[in-house]
Amino acid sequence: MNPITVLLVEDHLIVREGLRALLKMEADILVIGEAENGREAVDMVRKQTPDVVVMDMAMPLLNGMEATRQILRFIPSTKVLILSAHSDDAYVEKAAELGAHGYLTKQTAAHVLPEAIRNLHRGKTFFSPAISKRFSQPLKRLRDQGESPAKPEIVRLSPREMEVLQLIAEGKANKETAGELHISVKTVEKHRQSLMDKLGIHDTAGLTRYAIATGIIENGIRPF
């Protein structure tokens, strides 16, 4: 039987090493790659099509939520397992809305990660025990039916606008953002203006608050 192929996505090297060491002990699971940000993860999934992606939520350049959205759009057969320090209801709901098949808190990952990966590979969902008691069946139903949990309306942004917004919220200047995305400063300025027009927000502080409020970046608070 072929092993379950896994891509690890985590911006902290020491955490990735720990996850890789943990999974190396499992004969039926094979780590085929590692990524340290969401953009790199999307590219690697398109090239390697792993069975399961273990996805950190808070990462530079492209956060885990947006990376999940893009991965499942390009390669819907891949299963995404969110790994996060947060167990807040709104984060879990957002992950399920985007199509993630499981959600683990980092506090419990060492104990249940292999089991979670096997469950996702079999077409099931998997949540950390404390989360599962509250959400597993309701969220599975929401995901299967294509429904979204009730929440404030969020303006639809393009993938590029999401990337620019995240970099703005991380404090990057236009020139830095242009360098990260390999586009011109003028193009960054156009995306920034488009964001302000769509969102009705006209300063960097406001864009940053919106990014935090919608879970585009994490700031240790509820995203909704």
C-alpha cells in the first residue's frame, strides 16, 4: 500500500522539524515536502499534489486561511488539516467554511496528528477533542452543504488583493510589498487603492484592523 503523502506548512523551523520527526515514526505516512509560508505551500501543492496538507494558520506573505482557499480551488482532491494556536469558535468556523477537513490546536497535535492525517485521507474530518465536542458535526454539515456560519459580511477580494492586504497589515511599505510579490510599485499602489475603494477604508491603520477582524492575520483576538 502506498503511504499517505503529506506536505508540512509552518513558518517556524523548529516546529516543522518536530512535526517531521513525529510523522517519520509512522510507516504509512510520508512527508514529501515542507513550506514556510502560504505562497510557497500553494506552489508546492500544485506541483506535488500531496494527499494531506498540514497547514499552520499564522504565516508571513500568505496566511494559512488564504493558502487553504487557493489550494482547494486548484487541487480539490488534497485534504487540508489546519494547525493553529487558536481554538476560538470563529477561527474554526472560518476554516470549515473555506473547506478545511480538520482543525488541530498545537497543544494537542503531538498526540493526535497521525490519527488526524489518516482520518482525512479516508475522507473523514478530524478536530482536536475539545473542538470536536462543539463543532465537528455542525461544521461538517456546513461544509458539505456549502453553507457558511453566520457572521458579518466580508467584502470579496481577489487573491492578489488578499496578498497585498496581508503585507500591508504586516507593516510592509509599497516597495517591500512589490519585492515580495514580484510586481511593480505602481501595481501595488493600484491594488492598495482598489482595497480602499472596495472596503471604504482610507488609511493603513484601518486596513490593518480589517485584516485582523477578518482573520487575514492573527493578533491573538477573535477574528469576527
